[in-house]
Amino acid sequence: MAASLKEKAMNGLGSLIKLLPTGTVFLFQFLSPVVSNNGQCHVANKYLMGALLVICGLNCAVATFTDSYRDDEGNTHYGIATFKGLWPSSNSKDLDLSEYKIRVGDFVRAILVLVVFSVVAILDPNTVGCYASSWETTRKTLLMVLPPVVGAVCSAVFTVFPSTRHGIGYPSDGS
């Protein structure tokens, strides 16, 4: 039964990770052991790990404001959503990019993506070893509880605020 519970927790974590930009999660998972000295942090490692967490978290949040469009030739162009539309818009002569304006749901999504990235970071053994080595026993409980709870909350909110953006780091719908 313990194996099935662990399997459910890992499936829940896998579902949460789909909400994050894939490159950022890969970068964090790749650099976390190096920057944190495999969870055995010295003072310099703590600063480096903090910088990695901040950079990856900001990248996750900013990526929620990116979007893409296809031009007349079928090429995909990326930009950042602003209050006026998509920026930069150099190749958009025949396309109205004002429909790509920032919406309230974008801010909700950015906050929740930060929460999801925080869960991924908290459940990383290198982060725990670096900042809260006394949490090692608590980490196992968090591994079982956080992914399903955060997943349920995020799923409910993303149902209310669905995203139509296909920005940098997110898979496109193939259209």
C-alpha cells in the first residue's frame, strides 16, 4: 500500500509539473545538486541556491505572460503580453495583436505557477538539505500531501481561469 501511495504522490507531482515551463524545471533539476553541493550547503551554496530559486521562480512567472502567433507564412513568433497587446510585434502587419492583452487570469496563473514551482522546490531533497535539513522526515509527509492538495486547488482555479496562451516554454496545441 505504501508503494501505491508513493506512486499516487509522484503522479500528482508529475501533473503539477505540467503547469510549469519545461525548460525552467529541467534547469532547476539539473543545477540544484550542483549549486547546493548535493544538499550539503555552505554559506556560498545557500546564496547560489537562493539565486537559482529566484531566477527559476521569476522565469516561471514571466513565462505565463508570453504568447505566440503564426504569421501568413506559418512561422511562429513569440512575444510578451502587455496591456496593449503582444510585444514585440514586428511581423504582424495583417494580425491584430491587441487580442493578446494581459488579463486578470494571467496574474492568477502567474501566482499559482509560483506556488507550483515552490512545491517542486520544497520537495527537492537538495533544497531541503540546504535550507531545512531538519525537515527530512517532514519532507516525506509533504511529498504525500502537497502535490494532491496543490493540484486540486490549481486545477479548480485553472478551470475558472483557463489559459489560451502558448508561450515560451509551454507546449503548443499543434495548431
